[in-house]
Amino acid sequence: MLKQILEIVLMNLKTIPERLGASLVIVVGIAGVVGVFTALFAMAGGIDSTLQSSGDPRNALVLRGGSQAELNSSMSRETYDIATQVAGVRKDANGDPVASGEIIVIAELPKKGSTLGANITLRGIGAAGLELRPSLKIIEGRKYTPGLQELLVGKGAAQQFAGLDVGNTVRLRGGDWTVVGIFESGDAFDSEIFTDAATAQTAWSRGSGFSVALIGLENVGDLDAYTAALKADPRVSVDTKRQTDYYAEQTRSTSGGVRILGTVVAIIMCLGAMFAALNTMYASVSARTREIATLRAIGFGPLPVIISVLTEAMILALVGGMIGALIAYLFFNGMTVSTLGGSTFTQLVFNFKVTPQLVMTGMALALFIGFLGGLLPAVRAARMQVTTALREA
């Protein structure tokens, strides 16, 4: 039986050039499915990677009670001071708490190649704000000077927005702000611009209050005790989260929609590719009616015929899947783009990530389409009555 299968499969593959046009229908259709599937899920993977790598597990993020995001949180100076004096807060060499009162506001700047404005996150941070972000490195220029309207710009923001090169001046909140440096952190902060918290308080008329407090803990495991101590204080109503957990939660709102879209598009395209494969393989079987009937007449069983048709369909599907994945990798992997963040309504800059796991999933999808597209034609070929097929052929 194995010999019969091998002989029929090889014979089918040798005749593919004679049916090149019909075979390309399967290849091109499945290449499109896998290419679009890979690109959309590479986008979602890039968003996940950017957000989930943000923050430090030793940092606690303190928000107003009931707030779901930094942007809609606010706290008084008194609340901030209380949050920094709880046991478990890390101290610097001078014995001061390592903490950063931060203001998060939305600014508007034009994107490169466009005259239309887009939202960008401006974050006013305290003296320890950079220390609490150890992955952040200034790659060009310098840090802003407290008290002056100066900006430290994320690398991603500088790539996507116009006018954010070192030395340039941009107009924000009715004033001129000078870009003095560019930093890289490899996470969501690359999409933001930083300035001194006190300067942002003045420019945006926030008084002495903050949006959130970023607290450095002595140990990673101190969060529960720190949270319990704040909850027990009747003077404050706050929620605390590990900084890394906060950004991991944001992935659901930001990349979830992309994954839903990718799934819907993939299903629709899969149905189209599957019907294309069905038609092509039915046409292939019809064109080889005499050939299949002759093989059956000289002793070839129905199972080798079924396997040969399925193999042909799946090989064509695999070729199409490989082409689609290769196109997605060449055109999208590492590409830097920005999209609207789910909870901040500002631009999040990220890179597409075409991973080996994603490529393997695309290949499995291609083989699945090929199997379904070849199954019914294969069964039809195996059930063909030999005498009737020879007479009709």
C-alpha cells in the first residue's frame, strides 16, 4: 500500500505543471490567508510585547480609588505624601523615599507626513522618575532641566511625530517647549514625552496635585503589605498595582481588538481559500478520471487514491503558506508603527513581531485549509466506479 501511495503521489506532483493555473489558485489564496493572518497577529504580538515589558516589578503604582487608568486618576499632594511614608518604601542614600509624583496629560502634535494632529502622552515626573525606570537610557542630548519648559522624548515618539528632534521647539499648552533629549526604554514609555512634574503642574494648571504616584518598594514581595497599609489609612482612598501588572492589563484593551479583527478576517479568508481548493481539486480529479480509473483497474486501492489527492492539496497549501509567511516576515517584521492606545487615547508606538510560533500557526492553518479543501474531492476520486469512469472518460 505504501508503494502504491508513493507512486500515485509522485505521479500527481509531476503533472502539476500541466495544471499550473488551477494549482496557483490554491497557492495564491492560501498565501493571502497566511500573510494577512500573520501580519495582524504580529501587530497584536508587538503591542503585547511593548506593554508587557513596561515597568519594574519593584515599583508600585498608586491610583485614585476606582480609577482604571493613569489618565483618569488624580490625587492630592497630601495623599502622595502619605503614600511615600508607608513601611516598605525604598529609601535613597539620603533617607528620602524613592518615589515619583506624576502627571499624565494628553498633548497634540502632528505625525510625520501629515498635517493632522494626533494625541501623545506627556508625563510630568518627579526627581526619582528616571531612577524608577532602570531600562530607560538617554541616547541623544540630555535630561530636561526642572523648572524649564524642556522635553525628554521617547525614541518611538520621535520616530512617529514631527518636530521632536533634539534642539527643536514645539508648541504645547500655549507655550514653547524645547526638545533637549531622546531616550530609549524598549517599552510603552518610548511612546511618551517626559518633563519635570512641577513644570507640567504649572503649564496644565494642576496646582500641587498629581495623577498617580510611582513608588519604589524595598522588595518585590512587599506589595501586599504596602497595599494593606494604605487601605487601612482612613485618610486616603487609593488602589495600588504592581507597575508591570498595570501595563499587562492594558494589553487586553489595546491588542484584544486587533486579535478579534484578525480572527474574523482569517475565518472569512479561510472559507474563500477552502472553496478555491475544493474547486481546484474537483477540477483536478475530473481531468484525471481516466487515469484514476485505470489505476483502480490494475489493482490500486481506494485509500492510496484518497491519500494522493489529499497530499497534493496539502503540499500546494503548504507552499502557499510558506509564501504568505515569508511575505509577512519581509514586509512587517520589525516595522515600527503607532496605534491608538485602548485606555489612554494616545498613540502607542510598537514594532510588529513575526515570531516562529506565529509562523508555525500559519503553516498549521494552511495545512488545515488544504486538508479540508482536498478531502471531498479525494473521497469522490476513491468512490469512482471504474467501469463508469472509463466509459465516460
